[in-house]
Amino acid sequence: MSLTVKPLANIGAEVSGFDINEPVSDELAAELKALWYEHGMLLIRGQAITPENQIAFSRVFGPLEMHPLKVNTSDENPELFVLENGGDKDQYSTAFYKGEKIVGRLDWHIDLHYTAKPNHGAVLTAVTVAAEDGLTGFGDLAKAYDALDDDTKALLEKLEVAYSFSMQRRHMRYVNLEGYEPGPYSPTKPSDIGFPDFPDAVYPAVHTHPISGRKVLGIVEQFLDRVMTPQQFGLSNDEAIELLERLVAHTRKSDFHYFHQWQQGDLVLWDNWRIMHCTTGTKPGIRRVINRTTIEGNTMLGRVLGAEV
Ligand SMILES: [Fe+2]
């Protein structure tokens, strides 16, 4: 089996010549893993996917982990996390954007960012494709880092940033709140929907990818709260806030993004230590189901504030 690799728009790559139902040799596994680290995000189309072969395929990239939030895990396949729009949980993820009701929209984020130990990556497969909307966006924070000017790169080497977990989008400092209103059932605190709470997680403003060695910008809008002790590095609070505003705007540039419009048989895999992602959401009543498997993060990329000994 020989793979063909075609870069997607801006970031990531589409891999063809792969069949999820064929055994994956050690050689092929090494090739897929190398492509994953090279491109950060891979798309494989036209696959006959089942929960079992998705789980087996995902294990090529590392041991799998169960999501700490048990709310959406599948009973038959605990490794599988079912992301569903158009079901009975819609009310909790419905909000208004410029007057329009949208289900399941999520800002740019890194999964488990708030734990200081993000998972290594994830595999998404299309179970039910939304009739409209329902795109998943991917943003390459290694490419975003490379595009920074040298002065900013030098400054970021010294800084740490804190991420503060919260349930209310309007409490997040760096997401775009223009025209946003929570829905009537939007949770106001983690326990409202059975989530645990998390203390702040602190990360280097730029980190070195543990496997590829690439520098990755550690700035992602969701939960981003502040630069740690900016005065120690010659920045006033005002300058630190403006720096984060500038960097968040930088990560929103389309040069670093690929938005995936799902088709039946699609499988998408990303490296969560490098690639942020988002979802555009769907209109109420639109059915969309994505099965997700998660590759374990065995490395602390950040630290939990207050947990140091
Ligand atoms: Fe996510």
C-alpha cells in the first residue's frame, strides 16, 4: 500500500491510498505517524468506518484515553466519545450569535487545555453529516509561531500564560463576544452539567513539541486569562493584555486555518499538542454526529497553578 499526500488549503494534508479495513503494518504505522507530526492534521476520505476499526486505527498513534467528562461516552465502546447535535442535549449548547440561534459552536481551543496535560490528539469520523454548517476548523500554532517577528518570539520565550476554566463564555477574556448572548439553558457553573471544576493551568507562551521539536505558540483564545507576573519581564498589565489581544488576533488569521466540511466516510486526525480546533455549530434541529477517539497525552505541557510542591 502506498500513500499519496496532498496538502490541504493552508495547513494539514489529505492522505489517500489507505484503507482502514486493511491491517496496518509497522512500516505503514510509522509512515502515518511521521505524516501526523509533519502536517499536524490529516484527512483520510472514503473509509468504511466502524467504532471498532476507528479504535484500532487510533491506537496506531498511541494509547487511547477516556474523556474525563463521562457525559458523552458510548456504553459499548468506552473509548468512543459521541459528539451529537440535533439530540436532547442541544439546549445546553445553544446560544445566540448576532441574534441567530446556534447549537454547539465552540471557540478555538485545545482539548483538556485546562488540565495542563492536554491529550496528544484525536480522531474524528463522520457518522451523520450535517445537512448544512457543522464545520470543524483546525489552526496550526506551529505555523502561527513561525510567522511571528523575532522581537515577539524573543519576548514569548520568557513568558507564561494562565488559562482559567469557566462554563460561561462571557467570562472568557479573549473570545469574540460581539453579538453573543447565552441561551436560556447555558450552564453557569461546572456542576450544572456534572462537570468537575479545575484550577488555573499555566503554560509557556511558546512550547517545544515533545516529539517533533517544533516551536508551538501557546496562545489559544478559549479560557486564555493572563500573562503571569508580566512586571517581572518588563511589561505593564496594559501591555500584557494588549500583547495577548495581538497574539489572539494573529492566531485567527486564515493563513493558519483549515475548515473541514464533512462528508460520509471522512476521518480526520490532529495533533492536539500543536493544532487548535473549533466548531462552527449548526442551526437548531440539524442532526450531526461525529465519533471521536482520543490519543492519550502522557506529558504535562503546563502546570496546575497552586499544585506545585
Ligand atoms: Fe475539542
